[in-house]
Amino acid sequence: MRILMVCLGNICRSPLAEGIMKDKAEKSGLEVVADSAGTAAYHVGEPPDQRSMEVAKKHNIDISNQRARQFEVRDFDAFDRIYVMDKNNYEDVIALATSTEDVEKVDLILNAVNPGENRSVPDPYYGGKDGFDKVYSMLEESCSAIVENLKKETT
Ligand code: 4NP
């Protein structure tokens, strides 16, 4: 299973989602390739935000080797599932889709926990550190649900 996590800048939320997904997949023995990207190019080539690296580290996850990149149309072919953080990311990604198959790959990550509710992971960039703790716990819960569902699908 190839999973892409997408946010706006690819420095705060989606790098965390990528790191958490890799950690959980490894611990549960699932064959998952995880990556992340941003819909915008502002931070291309940069490491994750310091606050994301810190909250990940608190949970023994190292995301410091990640570098931001922009979402590309070819990601629709390179990945099986594309999890976006918020409704703007959803609109921006869907605008690049060229088939219904592409569209069906995309979902808001919180729908893994609250199916059909279309909730957004809030952008923590302009807030304080507590925002990053909150984002971490939302993504942790979502990635757990995704991994549990994958386990069911593969058995
Ligand atoms: P992210 O957060 O989408 O979770 O990576 C943001 C990072 C940077 C900006 C916005 C959101 N920015 O405007 O530079």
C-alpha cells in the first residue's frame, strides 16, 4: 500500500502524518510506503517545522530527514491513497485529478476516525506549541484507524 499525506506547506501536518504512518506500519508489520507533499511550493526543500520535529521526537519518531516537496499530478499514479489534512487541500488536490479513479483515492484523513464528517486537521503554523500536540494526537488516532482497517483488508 502506497500512502501520500498532503497539507499546504508540507512542513507541519503532513510530515507528522508521514512519520506516524511509517512508525505504525513498521510496528504492525504492514507493507506500507508513506510519503508527504504540500499543495503549495513555499517551503520546497526545507526540513519540517521545528515544532513538528519536537512533537514527533517526544513520541520517539524522527522526521528530521524529511524535505518538503510540492504535490504533483503524477502522485495520483504513484500512490494508492492520498490523505489530505483539510478542505482546502482537498479542493486543491481534486482540481488536479484527471479521472474518477484519481478522485476516489483522495480523502480527508479525519474521515478515518469520523467517516463522512469531513473534519479538518487545523493548520498549526501560526499558533503555539499546544496546537502541534493537538495535531499530533489527531493524526495518531487517524493513522491507527487507517492501519487497523488495512490489517482487516489484508487478512
Ligand atoms: P502545513 O502548515 O500545511 O501543515 O505544512 C503550513 C506551513 C506553512 C504555511 C502554511 C501552513 N505558510 O503559509 O507558509
